[in-house]
Amino acid sequence: MIIKSLKLQNFRQFYGKQSIHFSVDADKKVTVILGNNTAGKTTIIEAFRWCFYCKLNLPHPLEIFNKMAGNLMKPYSEEDVSVEVCFVHSGIEYTVKTSQTFSKDEDDILIRKTKTPEQKIYKKLDGNLENITEYTQIDSIFPEDLMIYLFFTGERLKQLIDQSSIGQKDIRYAVQNVLGLKPIEESLSHLKGVSQAFQRDYHIGSSEQMTKFQSEKEKIDKTLNRLRNDEVELSSEIETMNKDLDDIIERLTRNASKDSGETLKKLQSEKDFKTNQLGEFWKKLGAFNKNYLPNYISRKIYYNNEARFQFSSKNSDEIIDKRLIKAIIDSGKCICGEEIHPGDEHYRNLISLTNDVCDMKISLSIQAYLDRRNSFFDFSQSYLHEVDEKISEIFNTNSTIQACLVSIEDIKQTLVGKEKYQDIKGELDKQNLKIQEKNEKIGALRTDIGINEKETQALDKKIDEIARTDENNKLIFLRKEYSDKLYQEIENYYRIKEERIKSDLTERVQKYYIELMGNNSKIFLNDDYTFMVKDIDGATGTSDGQDVITSFAFIGGIIDLAKTQVDEFIVSEPYPLIMDAPFALLDKEHKERSAKKMPDLCEQFILFSVSEQYSGVIQTALSNRIGKEYNIVMHSVSDVEKYSKIVEVL
Amino acid sequence: MTNDKMVVDLMRKIIELEKEYIYGKTKQKLNKTDKISEIKKIIENSVTIEGEGR
């Protein structure tokens, strides 16, 4: 299917008649549609769904009709809202037009003239449009499930990337349908019913034993029905609980992220540790100074004094000091030969002289001073070094504490008004526990169902054995035998086909993943058709960007498989790929890689984006392949009257 | 005993019918009981006393 054009009339934001002609040129297969948020990009994607399948999720049915068109209508007048898509499928041009009429009553109130939309399908034959609505279902041309893989609104893409439970359900269902498994699966479900219907046809009264077995079977069937109803109820409860779980996970991501919470915790603990360390450092510095600061100050004083004295007299030739005079007095004889007696003149002169001379020689005093000063020298150098180191430690620790405080404040600011991570995490754990309990309950229920099914099967066999040889039931038995055989064969066929599809799909997704991601991580397909990425170390954690790439690779794989798998159910067909802001979560390198690769996944690539995200690497990567470009421009007539206009740029 | 050829023919017929149920304009609206009845009829018409399913 290649889309040629889309025509809108009064559809939501789009007032009056507006149209887009998509590029159908194989070399320039890209159509770019740019518009700000709320301009109507998602509306255009939804318009396709409404046109094809008459489905649209709106809070109120009147919202489909353009507000301005509604305001301009006079009482008793009528206006249509319509979407018309022209496309080529299997070489035939089709036009699908879906419309709904609105009118104004006498009180100027807008009402739906037709409650449901009307769809018309036309086929172009020999240049003329032939109305084929009566005998054609759009699903037979373009199945709705295939649309899941080709038309991506931002929300749909997010579901696929997140692999939420809603996304997973869609994925499994769509893959089975797109790849031709749905009719086989349905036939299995119906054949079970056929076999039971044949058994009900047995003429039970013709054998006493048969009547007995049948009565036993009816009892077990009653129990089985009750158990199965309980199972359905419980499954539905679990499904609702899983949806709630998705909501909690979403809240967890949206609010206080785990990273923020953990970073905050780490920062606070680092701050506390550093604060303790800072106290220790101050203590050590205090103790160190207590021991060594006096010595350091003494060294300073020694040096200061040294500068004041003239130590040139260190080697002076003075010879007398107090000790020499005392020795002369003690000897009783002066060096001049005179006798000295205590109290005589010589004695008094010598005593008087002791007042004028030093205790020891100046040179000896200076030497002692220098010796003492030198003893401080080495230590003083290391003291300064030690103090310097200790003060540096204090400064660094203080800086770290300050940095922690700033970061803590920053993170706290980002968490203002958000729920606490721990609170939501608590809710998540509780919900997981509840689901686990329900799963255990459903497991026990299924075991009971299994036991009862075995019993009923054993009775079926006994009844069949009697029917086989009973003239009245022989033919019914044979038909039932065919029905059971068909079930076995189709089940086997389904299993083989599903295995083949899974293997082919994995191979293709792996190929696209390597091309898009640029590394050799291994892709694994889970039972529910979701994918798991393992890097070369076997790690399975993926970033948002990797999840986007995995989803792109998955989309590519599905389209590829749907295109190339030609068997009794699938016909090879070109496909378009329509995406709203697909590259937003990617880094520059992967934006470029993906923008170059995505058009290769399909025969037509329609990209919706806001201008800021588009300009730069994406625009450059796509530049040679753009065939058409449009801008959606918003116009304000008044505060409440706004509409969007599609403007052709290229 | 079932006849392999007939089983394969019936498989084809049933899967084709299922495609009609899913994509066909007229059959899509049938409920599950009606769909089961249609398949049952296909088997009944193919497996008769005369042919005994062979």
C-alpha cells in the first residue's frame, strides 16, 4: 500500500477542506510534515484510522467536528466532517472516504445528524471510480493490525518502546495477525467447539454405559465451567492489576527517578562522611600545632634576633669572662704577680670587674645560640610542609562538602512537587506482591482445570470407543475423529509456522538492529514477541535510546517479513511507514543513523516532527530523499477560535 | 481412520473460512456458535457413510 493523498474536511483542528499529497517517488520517498505541539500532527495520523476503521478516541463525539466550522453554521444548516484517503494496493488505486454529517438545531446547538460515520470504498477501473463498498471490507485490503506497525503516533511508539503490558498485548496480537497466524489460531478455537458439538450429537440412549459416562462427564463439565469462569475473572483482575502496575512504573519514571533518589542518598552520605573527616582534620591540625607551633615560633624568634645582632664578633679576641676572674681570685695571685686577699684593693678591683664582663666568652655564647637555632632549622621546614598539607586537606574537604550541598540543593529543586521515590517504590512492591498472589491463585486454578480436563478427556475416550462400534453413532464418531485430527494437524501447522516466523523475525530484527545501533548486541525474541537485547558481556540493561533503536529494528523486521513472506495468507506488498517524532530520544549519532536507515525499511516514509527536532542532523540525513514537505501552521481567530492550516513547502 | 488427503483438503477449507470470518464483509458478523456450525457442516458434508471419509 502506498498512500497518494489525504483530504480532510472540518476534521478536528483542520477547518474547511485541506489536503496533503504524499510523495510516491521511489527515490524521494520521504514526506516531511512539520508543526508545533498541538498543531495537529497526531490528528493527521488519527484521521487515517478514522477513515479506515471509523475509530477515534475522543472525550466527546462532537469534538471530531471543527469548532470554527461549527460556530459559523446557522440554525438548520448542515456540514460534513470527512476524511478521504487515496492509496494504491496490489497495483490498484483505492479511495476510502469516511464522513459524518452535523447540523444545527433551531436553538443553534450542534448535533450529529448521523450517529455513526459512513464509509465508502472506491476502486479505480479504467480511469473511473467504481463504488465497491457493498462487497469490500477495508480490513481485507489493509488489516487494522498492520496499521499498528505502520502508523505511529507518539503514544503508540512509546508503548512499543516501553513494552508496557498494553503494548505487549498489541504486539502479540498484531504479529499473529500480520504474519498470518490469526486465522489458524481461530480455527483451533472453533474446532474444539466442533468436536464438542459432534459429541453432543451422539445418541446416548443406545448404550447404558454411554449414558453412565455421559452423566459423569456432565458433572465434571459443570465443575470445569465454574473453574473456567473463575479463571477468566481472575485473568481479567490480573490484567487490570498489570495496567495499574504500568501506571505505577510510569509515575516512578515521571516523578522522583530512581537515579535522582539514589544520587541524593549518595550525595548526602558523602557530605556526612566529609563533614566528619573535616572535624578530624581540624582536630589533627590542633594537636599538631600544640606540639610543634612553639618550636616553630622559637625558630622565628631566633632568626629575627640573628638579624639584629652582628655575629661578626663571634670570633672576637676578648679573653676575659666571669669564670676567669673568679679563677684569679680563687688562686690568690693576680696575673701581674700581686697577692690578692679578700677585701684588699686588688680583690675589690677584680670583683668590680666581674660586673663589667660576660659570664662566658661572647664567641662561645654565639656558638651556643647558633647551635640551638640550627637544631630548629630542619624541623621548621617539615613543620611548614605538614601544616600546608593539613590545611590543603581541610580546604579540599570543605570544597567537596560545598559541592555536595549545591548538588543536593539542585536535586531537591528538581524533586519539588514530585512524589517520593520510596513511596512509589513501596506501592510498586505492594502491587507486585498482589499480582504474585493472584498469579499463584490462578496457577492453582489452572492445575484444577487440568485435572478435570484429563478426567473429562478420559470419559470422552470411553464414550468415543463405544460410539465407534455402535451403529447409531458410527458416522458421528467418524466425523468427530476428523474434527479431532484436523485440530491436531492445524495445531502442528501453527507451531511450525510460528517457529519459522519467530526465527525469521529475529534474524531480520537483528540485522536492522546492527545497522541502526552500530554494535553487535544480540537480540532475543521472547514468547510474547517482545525483544530483549544482550550486549557482548551478556548484560541486558538498555538505555532509552537503545529501546528506541530496538523498536525501530522490530518495526523494520515486521514490515520486512510481511513484505517478503509470500504464502497462502500473505501477499507481497510495498508499505508506508508513518511516524510522529520518532528520533526525539536518540543522541546525535543515532539520530543520523536512524534518519538515514528508516526510509529503507519501507517504500514510503512519512515523518511528522516539530521543527526544532527536525532541523540539523535529521534534515541533513534525509535531505536527498525528501519528495514533499508541509508545515502545519496554527491560526488564532480569537482566544478560543483556533484552527490549523496545512501549507505546502516542497 | 481418517484419510490424509481429506484432512488436508478440510484444513484448507477451514482456514479459508476463518479468513472470511476475519476479513470478509458478510461472515465477519457471525457469532462463535454460527462459525462452529459452519465448520461442522463442512465436515459433515465431506465425511459421509458412503465415503466413510475416504
